[in-house]
Amino acid sequence: MNSFDISRIAFVQAGWHADLLNGARDAFFSRMAELGVPDGRIVSFDVPGAFEIPLFARRLAVTGEYDAIVGAALVVNGGIYRHEFVAQAVVDGLMRVQLDTDVPVFSMSLTPHHFHSHDEHDTFFREHLRHKGREVADACAGMLRALSAISPDAGRAGTD
């Protein structure tokens, strides 16, 4: 990775399906280390569910202590179609946090079309989420690299 200064990155993970999401988090940490960002620069947080991620991300962003925030969740269809509303609210909320605070926020909030808790789906999604953890690490590092090429104060909310 090209050199640029990173103070801290937050990884915010929903508690639902944590057994699957833990692999995504581990893959994120691993890929970031490959890209030159040590574990000590990444802080992991747990929240109850996906719906809680945007508020938590906003609270982290306004501290000014994080260069980027990643939200990770697996929002599944529980048979009442609530998942579509939750997933959309999470993505919209994360985008709002990003635009309101000028801190890059990444969504690894996945909403599979079909998910059932059985061995075949667990195996598939466990591997798929590990892949997504690596992808979001690449996106995070790429965006931070791109932003580092811009004047530090360019576009910052609240600057003159």
C-alpha cells in the first residue's frame, strides 16, 4: 500500500449472526495487515444488530479519532420481509453518517436473497463473508489512499 497516515479505523459489527460475521472481521483485519495497517490501528466494536450500526458509526465519526468506519451485518429474511427495510435503513444511515461527518464509512451489510441456518448455507456464507471482509478492506484502504491525495481540509464539514 502506498504510504499514508492512518490513526485508527473502526470495525462495527452487529451481534446477529456473529458466528458468521466474525470471519468477515478476521478477514478484514488480515487483509488490512497485508496492506500495511497493523491490528493496533483497527478497533472492533459490537452492537446488538444492524439497525444500531449507523448511530454508533456517527458517534464514532464525530469524535474525530477515526479515519474510516466499517459497518458489518448479515440481515436475513425472517419470513416477514422486515429485512428489506432494515437493510435499506442501515445503508442509508451509513451514507448519511459519511456525508454529514466527512469520515469515510463502508457498508459490509449483506442481505442474502435466501438464507437458512443449515450446514450448506452456513458453509457458503461463512466463506462468502470472509471474502467480503477482504473486499471491504480493499475498499477502505483504496478510499483512504485516494483521500490522502486531496488537501486535508478540502471538503471537510465545518471548515472555511
